[in-house]
Amino acid sequence: MKIDVRSVHFDLSEESKQYLATRAERIGYAKDMIVDLLFVFTKDSKNYKLEVTANFRWGVQKISKEKEKVQERK
């Protein structure tokens, strides 16, 4: 299983990349079924978006999206 992590409009810290690698180990049982996982983090004005794409050996692709608004500091 190949894991690719990308960030758009900001630099993802090494600590965050390591955290993702650790979390991805939890699905190690599926490594023979998943060809690759692509994590794309995008930051725009007040939002962070995460899109995860999993490509399976039998040709199915699943996409999961998450969005979080950035809290302004006062």
C-alpha cells in the first residue's frame, strides 16, 4: 500500500506527517486490498479541507472529505 500526503497552500509539519503514518498503520490489515491512499490537505482563507482517496485492487475508488473552520484567536 502506497501512502501519499500532500498539502496545498501551506506546509504540513513533519509531526503531522508522522501522525498520519501512525494512524495509517491501523488499517494495515487492509494493505493487500488497498493499492494506494492519497491524503490532500488544503487551506483557504478560513478553512482546512481534507480529502482522502483510497484505490482498491478490484478497481473501486472511495473518497472521503472533511472540512473544518479555523478558529480566530482573540
